[in-house]
Amino acid sequence: MTTSGDGSSTGADFDATSLPGRLIGLWEFDDGASKVAADTGLDDGVAQNGSYDEGASNYGGWLVLDGYNDHVDIDGEDTPFDLTAGTIETRFIADAEHCGSELEGGTLVSRGEYDDRDDEGYFGLATTDNGAVKVVHYTGSVSTKLTTSDGFFSAGDVVTVRYSWDAMTGAVLTVENETTGQSETLTDDTVTGLTMDIGDNDDENFTIGAREEDDGDYDDPFDGKIAYVAVSDASVTTGDGLVEGTTGDDVIDAAYTGDPEGDMIDSGDAILPGEAPDDDIVLAGDGADTVESGAGDDEVYAGAGNDDVDAGTGDDLVYGGGGDDTVEGGTGDDTIYGDGGNEPTIATITFEGEEAGYLNTMGVYTIDPDTGEITNVEIAFENTSEPGSGGDLEPGSSYTYVTEPGAQVGVFLISQGASLNDYDALGEGTYVFQDASGNPATVDTVNPVLVFVAEDGTETVLDGDVFHTAAHSGNEALNPDGLVHTAGFSENADGSVTLGFEDVDGLGDQDYDDPVFTVAVEGAGASFDNAHYTVENASETVVEGNDTLTGGEGDDTIFGGGGDDVIDGGAGTDNVDGGTGDDTIYGGGDDDVLSGGADQDTFYINSTGEAGGSADSTVDGGSEGVDWDTLDLRPLTDNGWTVDNLAKTTDSDGNGFDGQVTLVNSTTGESSNINFTNIEEIIPCFTPGTLIATPRGERPVEELREGDKVITRDNGIQEIRWIGSTPVPTDRLARDTHLAPVLIRAGALGNGLPERDMLVSPQHRVLIASDRAALYFEEREVLVAAKHLTDDGGIRVVRPEGLTYLHFMFDQHEVVLSNGAWTESFQPGDYTLGGMGDAQRSEIYELFPELRTDVGRRDYVAARKTLKKHEALLLNQN
């Protein structure tokens, strides 16, 4: 649909891929001045054209109706539409110009004669004067009626309606208000035998915009505009709302047709309560599956195997399950679990009957096993009374509740909830339980309060006392007349539980048969909790995997679980928990909270917040397992950020640090903070590189060039003759561990040197000047390789994700100032020259041809005596 600049509608396009099966009828009302309403849904090879009658017309791709019996009559062959299963979809706008502040009910699409509905059958899709959408469908002695809540739409709203029927499985009505974003899905899976084989010897075809009351007489006209009417020969009612894979390697995307019940991705068949049409629930099963769940707020349970999941748009929930999974959350506020969750907890609540007349409300929730907190609250049945007893809930009606894997599920009853509350007026939002102080309630909270939180944050307290089966064994005064509410339970052979509620006074029951329900819970480790006993399924075995999890845009929550995971929070305010294993976590900025969990984790801060540190990052390395966590700032320092300040204290277990790093962007002037706890190692040197003293001041080593002047300890200012570099990528560093660099922390050499942390190669030699050196080696100044200076304190070998060593060389071996400490320049020797590439070695030989000979190399002597490992140990003795 397109709109003009003032928001008025100017046309609509039907998405032919949105309906299951073949498109056998489509009227889009873009016929211009023609009096023929053309049928372009020709998958059956038959054009069932219609006529604009009683003043009906089309304009801008819409059927325009004034509510005075104008309509479109579909002529042609009736038989192609005598379907035992099918789907009808339409889109409409109730005309505000005609309706004013009030709505007038009217029929959108009908088939058959209403007065003969009991004998010949009838179908009608209509609006009501209360702003609801309804469908009535009669076939022989069976019928169904499905109606949305009152006030579902207002005049001027764009509303899309889809109705599916199946003679074997029942009927589904899905209605979406495109203007407000509200949607409702209503099902009737108790009725069988519904078909579109309607009519007497006259045959009956479709009427659009009115209802044929009797042969040739029309009433109940619609006042507004209709964009299209589409008919397909397949139904979505056969689905169970779950897109299921197999035990093999499935590709589950919009083209996947392997679900046993016919459910598909983004086909508008998400029929479970509380789900919008494209909010898919995917159970991929075992195997190395590829899942693309597309649009909507999806739930994906990838199952065992090395799965690849792209959750697409929307606020998605993804469980990777066992195996080494790759998960991309996409846009939206996603929640991702790397491990576990091969299957969700599914609770089916079936209404068995009630004749008491108490208009109670039935709900369901999840219980936190550690705290008892009530979460994921849903209303299953707003009114638990049968027709004739104050409600319209038919025995056999069921509600499906899908929640987290291995969940504890409880149910609750609100006494007289339907008579005390107007649920329809609440709109879109969520339910939460609170205690008297407004905190989250638990199942043990006395007199918990049910609160509805609207999308704008407005809270509404629902009236009526609440009875929790998980907390109470009976004897709870609830009802307004002072009667005592109690519950009875019985466990069935299939593991389900039947429970009934009674309002008793002493030994007498004032009313009749109170509501009775059966609760069946599926899923490994899931349980139904009540005060008498807990019915629990066998637990699932969680298989840890080395997962790759990406949050993408939005405020994501990601749990790595076990294994060595790679997690990237992406844009937005993310909350990441790596779990056990040696995890690699990327994040930063936007108030991210990054937790490594147990074992050796590495954090890369690759983004920062707004100026002034208003969007800080919080990093917690964790203290369990093999406790050595690394905070790596190189993605920042390589992109214009420098460390302005580092404040740290020893952490609680004594082997790491807690503190804060403040960074400043030299280009933009922005600043940002990184708050950290339980971090044992921070990389790199907290500057863009090691600073070398020159006549022009300290300069980063990576900026030096051949011909630049450097201050030396022995020979004053000397010119650099050669500069080289040795990249050591991640894979080589993992293979050749002896090449790992040595981190010399600020002050570790004594007397406050070096002035900043310094990262050097293990063979790089540092000048040590001390009386002990003079005592043992008759020279007060000696050179010691960094690897021989390592200890348990400020000098140690680190394991970065790859690095590049830089070398510069003078006419003779020199000692230069690096971050304020004296260290050596490059000294060529047999070992170092042999380890170089041909190009670098040839370059040095061209500058220093004498180095080609043993004599020449011996003449390029070290600036100081170099100590061996055992000799260096003498300097470290206390």
C-alpha cells in the first residue's frame, strides 16, 4: 500500500506470496472505467470476473462503497470455489467520511444466502459497529464464529484480514491493524466439516461489500474502501504454529515446506496466541541446520548439530543448542543463547467445562527456579465461563503457551477477572506480577498484584484476587462474596494434570460446576508446579559448543554458555555473558555490559560511546576456572583513540585488577570510559605504539622512517639506516609460541621505568644498570633479553591475536630510549638474518655489505654485554 503526503491512502498491492496454495481468485479493483471487476488469480486457469453493481465503483486501486447496497457480484463458474480447505484475504478501510465518530457494521466478503445458512450454508466476513472484525461460517449442521475484540480498529485505519478453513482441522481468523500495529489471531480447532460448497440449485458465488440476504436481495452493506479480495485453495489451519525441521541437515527459510503440519516461515501462519502472523517459532531439530527466520519476533530452537541461524528483523529469541553454532541476530532487540535449548517448553491448557457463572480469568506463567520470581505472564482465557453461564468459552478450547526450555510452569485464576476488568481496553502490552512495594512478585508473595504494562510504559492494576496453583494448597479467601477458593488436582496417565477450582463456604458449594482445566507440559526438563506436587519431564543433556554469536543492531542479550565462543554484541546496548570456556567477546560503547564468565576470556573493545563517556562499557572477566582474562584495546588505539588515564586496584582474588580506562579520540575530542573488574591483562601499551626519543621529542615507533634522527645513549644523535617489520599473524603465533611478545608494565624495571606499558619481542634486550650487575659481571650496565626478565609481576609473556614487530638499525648497535627506558636497536646476527625474508635480508646486505661475512657480523658488536638466562636470574635475586 502507498500513501500520499497527507497520509491518505492512494492504493494497495497484494503480495501473492502471502497465501498458501494456488491463487485461484484475485480482485484488485484497478479496472479503471470498466464495469468488469477482473479476476487475475488464474492459477486454476479460470477467470471469475465480477460486476460493479448498485453504484459500486473503483478509484485509485480501491473498491469504493457508500454503504447503500452497492457491491461487487462475482459471476462465472461456482465450482472452483467449492473448497474443502482454503484461505481468503482482504484489506479494507472503514470510511471516516461516512462513519463520522461512529462505525457502522458491514459485510466485506460473503458467499451464499444468509437466510438459508442453516440449510444451504453461508460464509460472511464482516465488520461490527463496535470496531471488531468477525467471520461466520456455516456448513450443514456445523458452524463457527470468530470475532476480534471490540475497538480493534477505528474509522480510517487500514486493516488486513485473513480467514482459513479446513474441513479436517477447523478455522483461523488473523486480523492485523496496519495503522496501529495491533494484531489478533483466533482459532477454532473443535469444528470439522467446514467447506465453501455453499448454495442451492442457483449456485452461489462471492459477493464483495454486502451480504445476500435472500435470492437477489442484499443487505448489511459495507461503508468504506476495499483494496482487494484474494482466494487460495490451501489453508493455514493445518499448522500448529511451529515450523519443525527433521533430524537431517535442513535449510529452513521462507521456501521450506518440510513441516509436517504445513507451517512455513513468514507465511502469516503464526497462529499461537500472542503471536503476530509472522512471529515464527522454529524447532530445527538435530542436524547441521541453516535457519533464516526472517521478519517478526521469532523464536528459533536450533537443536543439536553445527547450526547456522540468521534471525532477521524483529526482537528474536534464539537457542543454538548443542554443537558449534553460528548465530546472527540481525536487527532488533535479540536474545541469543549459544548452548542448550534444543526444544522449548510448551504448555497446553485445555478448558474442560464450567457452569458456575463466576466470570473468572485464567492465566499462565514461568517460575524462576532459583528465586521463584514470576515471569512471562500471559492470559490464557479472559472469561472461563461457558455459553449460557456468562461467557462463550466452549469445552475443548485450548491455549498453547511457549516459553523457555526446561521451564517451571504455573497457572493462576483471577476471581471475577472478566467482570472486574476490561481486557480489550488495555491494548497492546505485557502482564507482570508485583508485590505490595511494586517489586517483581514470586509464587510465595502474599496477595500479588497483576499489572498490565502498556507499550508506552503506563501501568494498570487489574482488579480481582489472584489464586496461584503453584503456591496455594487451598483455603485462600478470594471471591467478593467471601467464599473460600480451593483447587483440586489429579495426574493423568499421559502425564498431564487436570485441575478444578471450587468456591466453598464451610462444607457447602454455593455455585455449580466451577472451571476445570487440563494442563499438559512438553519439553525436556519442563515441569508443571503446584502446591501439592510437581510433574516434571526428564532433563535434557546440554552439549557445549564453540559458538559464533552476533547480536547485530539493537539492544541484544547474548549467552555463550559452554565452549570457546566468539561473541559480537554489535550496535546497541548489549548484555553479553560468555559462560564457561575461553571466549572471545567484541563490544563496547552504548552502555554495553560484557561478562566473560569462567576461564580465559579476551575482550575486544571495538566501539565507544558518545562524548563525555556517557555511553560507558562495563567488562567483567570473571574469577572462576582458569582465571586469566584479557582486555584488548587495540581496535580503539588503531583508530585514533588514546588512553588518557588508567586507574586500577587489585581485584578480590588478588591476581588481576579492577578499575577504569579513560580514552580520548585525538580527532574528535570525544572521551569514553571502560570500567573493568577481574581483568588480569590489558593490551596494548595504552598508546598507539612504543615512543622513541628523538631530537624532535618522543615519536611513535611506527612513524619513524629511514634517515630520521634518534637520541642514543652512547653516540648522541644517530641516523636510522634501515627499518623493517615482521608480521606475526594469529595462526603463526599459535604455532610458534616462542614468538609471543613480552609485556613490560609501567614501572616494572624500577625507578618508574618504563613510563608506560611496553610490548616487545621476547629477544628484545633491555639495558639493566645496577650494582649487582657490576658485582657479578664487572660491568654496571648489561643487556638482558625481555624473555629472561619475566616474573609473576609486571613482566610476562602475553598471547595477543597477532602482531607486528618493528626493527630499526644504525651504523652500529645502539641503546635508545623506548617509553623512557633504555633498550637496544636492531643487531643483525646469524640467527636474526637467517630468520628474515629474502627481500629484507637483501636490503640489509645492500646497506651493510660487510654483514655478508662472518667477520663483518662479528664486528657489528653489541653495545653492552648480553646476559644468558642463568646469568639474568642473578639480577632478580632478592
